Amino acid sequence: MQPSILKGTHGAAHESARGHVQGTAEYVDDRPREARELTVGLIWSPHAHARILSIDVSRVQKWADRLWIFDYKALAHNTWGSIFQDQCFLAQDVVHFVGEVVLVVAAEDPAILSAALKAIRIEYEVLPAILSIEEAVAQQSFIGVERTIARGDWQKGLETAPHRLQGRVPIDGADHFYLENQAAIAYPRDGGILEIHSSTQHPTEVQHLVAEALGLPQKDVVCTVKRLGGGFGGKETQAALFAVFAAMVAKVCQRPARLVLDKDTDMMITGKRNPFQVHYDIAFRDDGEIVALDALLYSDGGACADLSTAIMERALTHVDNAYFLPAVRIRGQVCRTHIHPHTAFRGFGGPKGVALIEQAIEAIAHHLRLDPYDVRLRNVYRHPHRNTTPYGQVVEGDALPVLFETLAERCEYKARRQQLLESADPKSPWLRGISMTAVKFGISFITRFLNQGNALVILHQDGTFQVSTGAVEMGQGVQTKIGSLVAAEFGVDPDQVRVMPTQTDKNANTSATAASSGTDLNGSAALVACRPLKERLSKVFAALIDLDPELWPTRTIGPGTQADMVWDKPLAYPVVFEGGRVYAAGHPERFLSLVDVIREAYFNRVSLSEYGFYKVDGLDFNKVTGQGNAFLYYSQGTACSEVIVNRFTGEVKVLRSDILMDLGRPINYDLEMGQIRGAFVQGLGWVTSEQLVYDGQGRLLTHAPSTYKIPSVHDIPRDFRAELLETDNPRTLHRGKAVGEPPLLLSFSVWTAIMNAIKVSSLPIPASRERILRALYPDTFAKWEKAR
Ligand code: MTE
Ligand code: HPA
Ligand code: MOS
């Protein structure tokens, strides 16, 4: 079958689009201030590792009746952690990273609060700190055990293949840079209920942690999330901390309590993308075909486990990326340091695994003087013999060779590369490079139990709908997509469906909106709920259509003559819901309006609400053996980027990027395109300009956009094209594929294009200007270092 490009069809507008543009979309801190509301501030450790010697509050005594100060003793339970319970909400005796919160302070008057934050003195005894992966490895300071995925005789492969290369890629972290910082407001409500409004990707975890920390039953805590101004993984676990602090103040003071971080504080104290050091030992044939790989990944988990072991797991399962590795060993170990606990960030561990293999392929091509594209194509997963991952999952629906070949043709990769080689001008300050990379991203939480979702679908008598799920809207458009799915199911306009704020009293025991699975899990649960509703309405339709309208329940209710209509008979024919109408398949002329059917159903005592539950079947990955089906399916794509690099300043400009993805049948083309471009640009920032600089004592120096360079409109590719392959995905109810994270990994095409431009076979991430210059002029830098 000839691959074809999907023609874009416009979907419903993002439900917050107008509000975003007009500034009316409400975020946590936009909630109006209530009478007696308290503002909450934090006092946190300025040291990476230290013992608390004394806390002096004498200088705030004058505000004693207007100030509340809390330490860990205020909490019923002070430890937490999504995987390992190794983190304190409030420091107890020893602090383990810069930013660990020691005291929570609250006041009605913000001026008193800020004066008090400055006046409280904490004396510390500084202890030795581990501040890098190298130090942690030397001291065997680890979190969790070493994990391995292996298959085949990789040792023999390494020893006998014609070529062998070893390398190391240092990969730095990155800040999430969500525009809305961490925020929570807690309200004590009638009867002892605590109502929490949190900027969290995981309302259920906030509910549970608030309850546990404060010694409340879970029934007495409700967490509500309307929308986030970005999460990107940074609010999957870490938002809970701030919600707990606000809740603690609200409970003790019996007043509303608001805790909103400013950007500098947020950047300094919250965790980032885990830095990694990845090592490879790779063997290959003359044509670039990989024979064996031995890979070792270390990550900096920071001071607490957070999600780092799960992130490592995703890194290990993504080292293969788009490529078949016949014999392989992949090992991973999370290190414990004295840095803020690192956490989820778009792609989770995936990008770090993928960076390893894409870098190794660059090294192979460099070594053999081959076009890296040819090396990639030689190794790409292919049906039927070269399509099993190192963890034993078969790559079903492998679109990778087609994606590579189709995109290469559409963007004229070969001709442009040739032209670029021929036109290289030794006098120009600009060096040009072009490169193609791929992504194959596993969709499912590898932790099996998280792959579940539930939804409540309510039909109202005017033919409009309310849908509630556990999905959190963080800009990605999940609510719009879920609304569109329900609308399509009932054949109504998407604006007939309202997706309600996420709230734990309607949808409990939910997973974080993460792993790109928000629509798959929650949208599927909503579809599951729609089906019995449709079944009931279909039967009502079948009864009504054969009944004289004068005998319909609504018409007979007044006189009191109503008898129950016989509607619960097996359906003799399929019923279609389309354009606000209901009819028997094949007979669109004999229709009833959906509103009529719904209303008659109500008066005939037919339930108009339904709760749906969905779980992903067929996942059997075994964490101990490192084998099994880890994912329901893969979202796949390729990208080609062309860059110019200034050889005097290291400045990079991306001239053009082309992206081609397989996303099955998209639910909302425009939203998917927004995710593709947004994720790509976010990754572009990480691999080129965003550099976290610490002061050597574990303090982040780059904690504002003035020193931490996120991409601006000037940095996006001058010519930026994205398209979808026309495909299908039988694995989801909606036949689409998850899009949230995968395209971020396509920004590696920019990273490898820089390597191509400056003719080196490796670069750290980010490939900052300084690092580009260091790679261009290693001798000069060595001389300077010596002279220092
Ligand atoms: N898009 C926007 N605008 N804002 C975000 O915070 N987070 C990303 C991605 N796209 C994010 C985003 C991350 S890390 C994930 S896991 C997914 O969205 C989560 O949402 P989904 O599962 O509904 O795709
Ligand atoms: N992705 C994002 N968040 C997660 C995951 C994952 O794979 N597993 C647990 N939390
Ligand atoms: Mo996304 S890193 O899974 O929140």
C-alpha cells in the first residue's frame, strides 16, 4: 500500500482558546481572595546538606497574633513519595537539598508575611554534599537497584564484529518552565471538608497525600483542578507538596490559605528533568549494521526518589528507539545526590535512552564515513525478522521505514545534503548541517496499575452533555478531545458537550494525567460510559417511533394517564445518532430528534447518567526479568532538520524542520499539530539553549528567564512543516495515538544536525554555544584551561 499524507481537517477549538487570548481563563491564583484568607510563604534550606541547629523566631514575636508558623510537628504524617516514601514534606533535623522546606509561614497581611520570612533565622551545620553523578557513583550513593534489560550474546557480538566504538553522552536536565508556577488554595468547608484547588496533574494523589499528612479520612478531602498553565511533568508529583502546605494552614487556622510560588523560588526548589550520563559500547559491520550494544545509564535522581526509578525504566525501554538491536545489554542505575529531587518531564526517561542510540549512530556513520541516514535506515525495525525489542515486545504496526523514506523524499533530504556538501564555503562564518532522526515512543504507563481511567457522562434534558473524568487540562487539549469523542459518539456538535473541571469526588482513584495517556485512558472511559447510554436511548427510540406521539410519556404525564412505555426490548436493528437526530440504520427519513428521545427517556424513568471504567489489557512487562509487553502500541515519527552554526560564536539557527508522524486517526488535527510543534520546540530549547548552572554548592544560579534561555519566536525553525501519515490504530477505541510527549524526541534532529554541521560525532545536551565552540576548538580551550 502506498503511504499517503493525511489531509488536515479542522477540529473543535481548544476549550480555553478564547479564555487564553482574552485573559479570562481562570487559574488557581485567579480565584478571588476571600475574607480572612491567609497567604502562605516558605522558608527553605539554602544548603545542599546540613543539620538544623536552631530556629530563631524571636524577631517575629511582635506579630504573634497575626502570624502562624509551622514545622514538621504540625503534620500527622511527614513522609511521602510516589514510589518510595523517602521524602519529608517538612525537613526534620537534616536538610538534603537546597530548597527543602523547613518552615511554612502564614499571615493575612502579605507585608507581614514577607517581613517575617526575612526575620526568621535558622542556623545550620553544613555537611558534605554529593553534587554530581560521578561523586554519587564513586560513593555508591544510589536510589533503588540496578536494572537490566538484555537479550542475545552481546559479549560475543562486541568481541567479534568488524568495528567497535565506545562513547559517553552527558545529558543535562531542564526546567519545565510552565508559565503558571506551582500553586494551591485550600478552603475549610462546612462539616470539616477541605476543598483543595491545586495546579496538579494528579488530583487523586493530592487528595490522598493531604488526607494522610493531616490525618484526615480521604472522604473529607476534595481536590479540584480546572486547568494548568502548563505542567509538562513538573506537576505530576511535586504539586502535592504545596497543596499539603496550603491544606495544613487551612485546617489549623480554619481559614482559606493560598500558596503560590514566584518563578525564582519555583525554579530553585522544584526538581527538573533528570540529568543523565549514558555510556555505550557498540559493535557493527562495514555497512553500519549494528551487531551488539552494551549500554549503561546513570541518572541523577536528586535527593529523593520521586519518579526517578520509573523514569530510568522508560529510558531503558527506549534505548532501542527505532532500531533493531540483535544482541544487547542495557543497564540503568539512579543516583542519590544532594540536589532538588528530579521528576517527570515530557518524554519521561525516553529522550535519554533515545539520545544514546541516536548519538551512537552518529558515531558509527562518522567512523565509516557513511550518511547517518543510511545507517539509520539499515538498522530500522523491519517486519518480520527484525522487529522485536530488547524487552521482547514485537513492534506491531511498524511504520518506521515508511516514515523515514516518505519524509526523506518529501523534504528532499538526499539532494539537500548533497547540495550542502558541495556548497560548503570555507570562508563563510556559517557551517551548515542537516540530519534526520526518528522516534518510537511506547504508549502506556510501564507501571501496569496506572493504566486505568473512569468517567461520568450525564445527559441533560435539553440534549447537552456533561462529562467528568480524571484528566487534567494543562494546555494539551485533553478536555476538548474527550468532549469531541463524546460528541461524535452521540452525533452532536462538540459545543453541546461540556467537560467539567476535574474533581476527586466525581472521579476517584485516577492516575496522573501523564505518559501521554490522558485521552486514551479518560476518553476511552467516557466512550465506555456512552455505550450503555446509547443502548438505552436506542431502545427508547425504537419504542417511540412505533408509538403515536399523543401517547408519548411527556404528553400523557399531565392528565395522569401515563403508563410505562415498553422500551426494554432487544433491538431489532442498529440505531444511528447523527446530526442531533436518532434513526434506524438505513432509514434516516424516519428520525426523532435526540432531545425528544432524551426527554421521553427521562419521563419513562430511564437513567440518563453513566459511569464508565476502562483499563488497558495485554500488558505483561516483568520489571525483574526486564521482558514482556510494556506498551499498548507505539507512537512513531521522523524529523529532518537543517541548521547553520556560526563558527565564531557558536550560534545556531534552525533553517528548516520537517516532521512526519504516525498518530493513527487523529481526534482533533489542529490540537495534534499544536502538540507536535510545541513539543518539538520545547525539545529544541533543551538540546540547544537551556542550561541549568549550579554554583558548586547545589544552588541553582539560572532561576529566571534572564539567565535560563527558553526558545523564543526567533528560535523556532524558519521553515517549520509537520504532517501526519494516513494510518489507523486498532489498539485504541478512538483509533488515534497519543501525541503529548513523542514529538519532543524529534528535536534530536536539531542536535544531530549541529554535529553534522561542525563535523563532530558527539555533543553533550544541551549543545550550547560554549559547548559547540569547545567541540570546534578543543586545543584552544585546553590551552586556556591550562593557563587558568
Ligand atoms: N501540552 C501543553 N500545552 N502543556 C503541558 O503541560 N504536558 C505534556 C504534554 N503536552 C503538556 C502538554 C506532557 S509531559 C504530557 S505527559 C501530556 O501532555 C499529558 O497530556 P495527555 O496525556 O492528555 O497528552
Ligand atoms: N510517564 C509519566 N509518568 C509516569 C510514568 C510514565 O511512564 N510512570 C509513572 N508515572
Ligand atoms: Mo508527562 S512527563 O508524562 O507528565
